[in-house]
Amino acid sequence: MDLFELGKQHFILLVDHWSGFFEVQELTRTTADKVIVACKVQFARHGIPDTVITDNGPQFSATEFSAFARDWQFKHLTSSPRYPQSNGRAENAVKTCKMLMTKAKAAGQDPLLAFLDWRNTPTEGLGSSPAQRLMGRRTRTLLPTHKNLLKQPINEGTRDKLAVRKSRQICHYNKTHHSLKPLKKGQAIRMKLPNATKWTLGTCTRVLDNRSYEVEGSGRKYRRNRRQLRASQERPPTPPAGMDPEIGPEQSSREPENSSIVNEPNLEHIPLLDGETSSETIGNLPRRSARTKYTPVWHKDYVMK
């Protein structure tokens, strides 16, 4: 690994000695602790190396880096002082990295795409790219690539074990879950508005793909999954005046950040469909009593103001 500067930015580069695949990461500061954090990120991604070769920079000769090498159990070697050729693999990778970043900047392109293309370019005389030597396959780029070149070599025994595990997970899931019946356009539903705890009466306005539905509630339209909706036997609410019932989701209003529901009935009193249960179901929503009210007889002895 090695540190380099380009413009006013500082970077650390780590390169795999066998494959030539390199990773580069920007540093906000070139202190030992920042270098160690960057190394941990790459080691967690690619694995802890057996040996790390660096120059004699103050970041690598610090006691913190020695403690890091001891805790993460890798051997740390340093190149000969004032002889950068002894760390030639990192020096060549830095030269390549600087060239790609400079050309990408001059062309107004993304340097990360330049890294991606370089990593998938076969090395002269080897017939394989750094990505192939490191990962066993090519990685997808913007260039057309046959799908067989992107396949990861997989042991057939591993494939069979993954299929068995997937079947077992499906079996356990189906023991406690059941499929909900699809909703229909115009059907009454109950949904929770954003930041609300009670269920609001709404209407299913359109059936979308992948068990998704466009629903309308409180004058706004939303997209919800079937599991976020409850079918109801109530009469669908009347759309607000001036609202087009055929408006698409791309023209719908955005979900409000703060929503409130006034005089909403509790979900326990809402009749449900599709086998959904509640603690108490009734044919209609609770309403005020229609009986005639009489003034108590004892009120005649008092003058009401």
C-alpha cells in the first residue's frame, strides 16, 4: 500500500500483489488513525492479507500501525529507505491510478468508471483481467458483455444446498402466513396515513404490479403494498370535489409529512374481509342514537337560563 496526492486531495492505495487489482480511498487527513480506518474498510471487504508491504512513511512507522498489525494478525514489511523501487507494485499501481483519474477529469468523466474498465481489461501477456484474477469472473461494465463471462464459478453442491435452504425458509414462512385476496378497483379499504396510528377509510383506485395498489385517502393518492391495506365492507368514500378519479400516481400529491385523522373509528370496530379478524365486527360503523330525547320531569321545578 502507498499514499499519494493528486491536486489538493490525499489518497491511500492498496493493491493485491498477485492479481494487480487495486483499491483507492480518499483520506481527509494523512494521520495513522485515518490510514488504519481505511485499511480496515478494505480488509473487511477483501480479507486480511498475510503480508502488508509499505514504505517508511510516518503513518506506517507509527506505534498505532504496529498495534493494528498485531491485533489484526498480519505481517508488516517496509521497503528500504530512500529506495521506492522495493515497493514497486504499489508505485506502479499509484502511477496507473493517477493516470486514470487525470484523464477522466480532463474528459469530464467519472473516474470510478475508468477504474471499472481498467479492472476488466485483460493484462498484456496474461490474457486475464485483474478482476478475473481476483474474483474468478469479470464484473459488469457499460460495455456489452456476454452473460457467461459474468457468471461466478459455483460448486454444484453449494447450489443444491442453497436451494434446500430456500425451500426450508419458504416452508417455515407459509406456516404462519397466508396469501391475501387481491383488491379490486373501486373497493373500500382501510389504510394508515403517514405518521398516523388509526386506519383511514379510502378507496382502491388502481391495481398495480407486484401486489401494489394505488389508493386514495383523505383527498390524496398513495401507492401501498397489499399487506399495508385492509379490505373493508364499508361504502367507499366520495372523492373530494374537483379531484379526477383517473389521475395517475405520477400526478398525485406527495405524502404529507404530518398527517392527522379526526373522528376516525377505531380499527376494532371495522368489518374486514379476506379472513382478517378483529376483536369486534359489526355490520355498520357506530353512529349516534336515533331515539327521541325527553326533558327529565324534575327540570320543571327549575328555570333554565
